[in-house]
Amino acid sequence: MPKEALKTARFFSLKGDEPFASWLLQCTYPWESLADLGAWIKAYGATLPSESYTEIAPDIWVAKSANVSDLATLKGPVIVGPDVEIRPGAFIRGNAYIGPNCVVGTASEIKNSLLFGDVEVPHYNYIGDSILSYGTHFGAGAITSNLRSDKKNIKIRYEGEVIETGLRKIGAITAQRVEIGCNAVLGPGTLIGKDSLIYPLTFVRFSLPEKSILKNNGELRPRI
């Protein structure tokens, strides 16, 4: 069945040594983890070694190798991993895990989201109630939309199937090496399969299988 491809264990390629792996895999579908993300961050943050991390404020843990601008704003609970770059004007609103080698840029905002590692949201991006896997890159101005205009619960639409989530807020969930073009908008509850490409100025209304290209005229084709 098509929705099998969206299950957590199949949708992501986890290395197995990630601190969030066992917690995340307890969920049948990835979006089910978003409600408990803050609690997991607090629990894991309390275990981080003082040799590698500094708790710069209550429930805000920053790796000593991270580069966090004095002009960025961080509200806990937050974990900023090794070699992360948080640039001036970035706003981390809480319930955020920023994995190794990520970039959060000027005027980019992160809220209730999990960034595995090597993720770049470098210019004017909004990431809310979302999960971004390894190597995901957002072009300037690309955002996740996490709430329907009518405020109803979000449905996941994938290859003709509809999954009821029971949640009012879900942004986007990407597998590894997803490229989002400048000023694209990922609609609420969109899952983007690995190695997929979204054209600039595209509004994504439905979830995409792996190795897809979605053009801004709505054309969907395989990425060869």
C-alpha cells in the first residue's frame, strides 16, 4: 500500500547511532513524534556531557564546537549540536533539535522541529512542526506551512490515499537530500521523499515519493 512508504522506519534512512533514533522509531508515522519533541529534548539534554556541551540557559544546550551569533535568539528547550552555525537574526523558538553541521541563517525561524544533521535553512526560512532529514536544503524564502486556513486537523495526502492525523499543526517532513527551491511553500502535512527536488515558487499541496521533481506549474515527474 502507498502509505507504507510513509512509515517512520521506511521513510527515513537512520544511521542507528542518532540520539533520537530509538525514540523516533517508536512512532508508526513521523508526525506522531512532534507532540513529544519538547519532552524528549529536555530528557536528552539533561544527559549531555559538560565536556562537549554548555547549558547556556535553562533547557538550552549548545555544543562547544557550535558557532552561535550573539544576535541570534534561542528559547528552550533547544539542543544545538556540534559544528552548527546559527547566524545573526535567527530565531529558535523552542522544542528544537538542531543536529550536527546544520546552518540556521538570518531571519530564519525554527519552532517545534527536528533537524537531523547537515540541514541548511540559511536565508529567511520558517520551519515549524517539521522534521528535516540529512542534507535537506531550503532555498532563500522557502517555508513550511503548518496550519490550515480553516484550522481543521491536517490530512496527509499521498498517491491517492488520505491519512487522518488528528493534529492541527504539522509542517513538512523531508527524507534525506531533499532540495527546496527559493520561495517555495510546503503545505501542511507534506512529506517529501528522498532525493526529491521542488522548483522555486512552488506550492506543494501533497506528499511526494522519493526521487521526484515537482515544477511550479504542478507537473510531477521522476528525478532521473
